[in-house]
Amino acid sequence: METFTVEAVVLKTDDFGDANRVVTLFTKEFGKLEANAYGCRHARSPLSGATQMFNHISAEISHGAKVDTIREADILNFYDALTKDLERLAYASLLFEIVNRMTFPRQRELETFELLTNSLPALNRRNPRIAALIGACQFMETSGVQLNFSRCVHCGEEIFGDAGISLLDGGAVCMNCLDAAQDARPYPEALRKTFETMLAFNWRDETKLTFNSRQLIAAENFFVDYVQSVLSSSLKSVQFIREFIN
């Protein structure tokens, strides 16, 4: 039986049976993988702590004919605030759900892996709402389905001042092209600058993250609508955020 070692972030977990867990990992080496962690829900299992969501781990995995199995796992980085603070948990879940639902198994995506490992410390200590939205914006950019925030999708002109934006057309629409847009909605200059700042953010920058609260809420609502339109379904984490956090 082939055995290999991966560096991974625990993207999702699903319990099955009395003590087992299906663990979805986003690995540096192979992209997204699913593997069973048998017995890990027993308190004394050596896999119990490592297979918790949001952990950054090293794992030894055996490749099976039908299912892979986690044999050993060690925690490389543990983010305790994500398990103790409901708001941090909720917004980290939002980012991880987006990544999980928009990636395919066994497609190596180093940029996505690095985004997850870079965003986790920010979610753990910074404003989690801002960190999650930055992570989601940057992930959509690297995934190739991001909206065009800075140039008109119809004429290509750079956007200045207030404009419109269309989910169906794929991004910003200048005032001269609004009549040609399918579903244009208002796109204030402040919202555009919020998205541009988030896309350009360097995770190693220790500068405090601050955004106007009104624009942050507008950016979050707009971006959630966009992601859900791409998925053609709702995000479970959004429902939780709106019910228990906002």
C-alpha cells in the first residue's frame, strides 16, 4: 500500500460511525484530498487533535483502492482563537467553505494552499470579517472567475468615480455602458477602492486592517451574492453569520 506525507490545512470534517471522521485536506503537494481518520474521535486517539478544522498539519496518508487513510498527523500550527471565538469561527468557515466548494480533488494549486496558510494567522488575530473577505477576494482572483473591478467589461475603459457593476456581465460597467449591462447595480467609488485594496493586500504586512464599516458591509454583501451566483447555491456559513453574528 502506497504511503505518502503531505503538508496540509484541514479544510472540512464530517463525522461517520461512532468514532471516525472524513477529513478534507488542502495539501501543498496534491491540492484537495479526502481521507478517513479512523477512531480519531476517541479522546485518546493520536489523530484526535490534529484532524480538527483549521489546523495546519503534516500527515502520513495511505492510498487505498477506494479511500485514503490518515495514519499519522502532527500539528504544525494551531489557531486557538478560531475555536474559542464564534465570530472568528464563522468567518474562517466562510472562507474555507468557498475554497472547498470551488476547488476540485487532486489539482495542485500552490497559490490556494499559500493563501490558506497565510490567512489563518490573520483570521486568528486580526478582524476576522476583513481577513475572510480579503481571502475570498484573492482566492476568486487566482481561481480565474473573479469579476473585473477596475475596468469596464464592455468598453475596457478604466473606471473612475461611481459606476455600475454586473454579475452576469462579469464586472464593472462605466456610466457610458450602463444601458448595455444585463443586471447593473450601483458601484460606488468607495466600494471599488475597497475591493482594489483587498486584492492588493500583502498578508505579511503587519499594518492594521481598517475599512469604513458601511463599505465593508456593502463589500461583504455584494461578494457573497457574487460567490453564490457562481455556485448557483447558497453558502451554509453565510446563513450562520447572518443569524448569529450580524
